[in-house]
Amino acid sequence: MGVFEAVVVFWSAWWLIFLPILSAGTRSQHEAGTVTPGTDIGAPEKVLWLWKFIIPTIGGTLVTFLLWLALHMHWLDFMIPKA
């Protein structure tokens, strides 16, 4: 796997992990009971942005490493048809 392929795998994995956890762990202002005037009651009360970026970064790195390892150790060679 070259550098370009590794970047593509990392970027794809990062987004596939980031989007589902974007709404995880957030409470609406209505659920918290503190609605700020002028905002929608469904708006999030507090978003922990640092964790929303750390988790996909670790996950994307892990996915990229595992794919590189599988390719480097030839674990996926059985999928290539023999001519």
C-alpha cells in the first residue's frame, strides 16, 4: 500500500467513524431543562468536540494499520485468483 492509498483508507475510515458518533452522547436543551432563549429546544446543550475528533482519528489509524498489516503479511492473497 502506497502513501496515497493509505491516506484514502484513513480518510474514508475517519469519516465512516466520525459521522455515526457525531450525535452520540449529546443531550438536547429540552432534555437538560436549560433552553437558551432564541435557540431551538432540540439544539444540543454541550458537545464534546475534542472526543468527536480523537475517536475517529484513533479508529482511522487503527483501520489503516490493520489493512496495511493484512496486505504486508499477505493474509488476503487467497482472494486473488491464480492464473
